[in-house]
Amino acid sequence: MNFFSNQRRSLDDAIPQTPIVFATVAAVDESSRSLKLTIEPWGTETGWCRVLRFNDPVWPYKVDQEVLAAVVRGDHGDEQYVVLGLLDGVE
């Protein structure tokens, strides 16, 4: 295997390959209605993420809540995350 193949395999192992990921809310910005996430189980923090529109008048997201997010990958290896919603569970 050449250097590029080894490097690619390491990168592939570190990045989630599924388009749906579990995450924990790391930061909340209610004014822009966006979140920063920590992707589980890798512990990788994302940039600011958009959320799906919802009809509840109260902003439901708080730090340390678990959410389900979708990964949108671009042609040049860039990624954006869209929060699909909160996960039910013990709080």
C-alpha cells in the first residue's frame, strides 16, 4: 500500500460513513437558530449546524441533549450537519 492509501484509510476510519449520526448538543445560538454538536462516538465537534423547521413556539434545544443529525457531504470533502430532532431518553 502506498502512503496515499494509508492516509485515506486513516481518514475513512476517523469520519463517520453513514449519513445519519448521533450527537450531543455542545452549544446553542437561539438568535440564529443553530447548534454546535459533538458527534458520537468520535467526539468530533462540528461547526454551527442548521435545524429542521418545527412548529413549537419554544426553542427545544439545550446543551447536553442528544440529537439525530444528517451529514451532507460536498464534492471537495466538506461536510455540513443538519439536526433532524431530539432523541427521547433519560434526561
